[in-house]
Amino acid sequence: MADGVDDGEFYLRYYVGHKGKFGHEFLEFEFRPDGKLRYANNSNYKNDTMIRKEIFLTPAVLKECRRIVADSEIMKEDDNNWPEPDRVGRQELEIVMGNEHISFTTSKIGSLMDVQTSKDPEGLRIFYYLVQIAICSFKYSLVLFGLWTGIVFCDSGTCGGGNLDL
């Protein structure tokens, strides 16, 4: 691709969580350079157990993930003026694209009002929408597809390596 979207390694990890009444509760997923999408969700509410899933994505899906990240221009942002993690929780976003490696940390964002009233509303808005796109477009659709078909996802460490090409 002429715009550089395919150049070099691509890695993305997102974490959101907190420690509270039910212990350490979190959601985390990562897109790895080898095409593996790893997902973990830990909630102790009503004695739930940790969910861990893995799927191997095709190069076309990874290319689209990379394009979404590149188009967002998140790599130009800086989290120095974003809200610090607090008792409500924290979010982390780590991205490697080619030679660039960036990590963001901020508090949980409850609504767009939190974004608009921050010291860096434009940068935090880019972060907020990128996270929403990633969660909605990838996590939920892939988890639902995997659970419905029963062939795409596997327990961590026992995956035979199915592919999903969207």
C-alpha cells in the first residue's frame, strides 16, 4: 500500500480495569504481529470466572486494524494532559506501528463530557473514539461470532489455529 499502512510490525494492546469490591476486574485485548488476537475479561461479580479467548486473524483483518489506527492519527498524540488513573480505574493503550511505539495511560472515561472537560479534549477524543471503534468493531463482533459458531475461538494454549476473514 502506497500510504505506508503495511510498513513494518503492528501490535496493539488495550486494557481497562479497576480494583474494587469484587477484586481486580478488567478487560484486555491485543492484536499481535503474528495475527493472534488475545482477549481476557475478568469479573468476580456473582463469582464469575475469567474468560480468555484467542483467535488468529487473517492478514486482511490485521491490515484493516492497522488502517483504522493510522487514520485515527493517535500516534501523534500525547497523554501528558489526560486525566491520571484514579480509584475509578485506568485505561492503557499500547501501539507499535513500524518504527513507532507509543503507550497511553489515562483514567476510565465515563462519557464524552469527561473528554470535553479534560485539559486535552482533542487528543482524548481521538483516544476515546479509537477505543470505542476497537471494542465495538472487533471485540464484540469476533467474540459473538466465535461463540456462535463454536469453531473460531479456543481456550488459551489449546488453539488449533482457525482463521476468520471478514
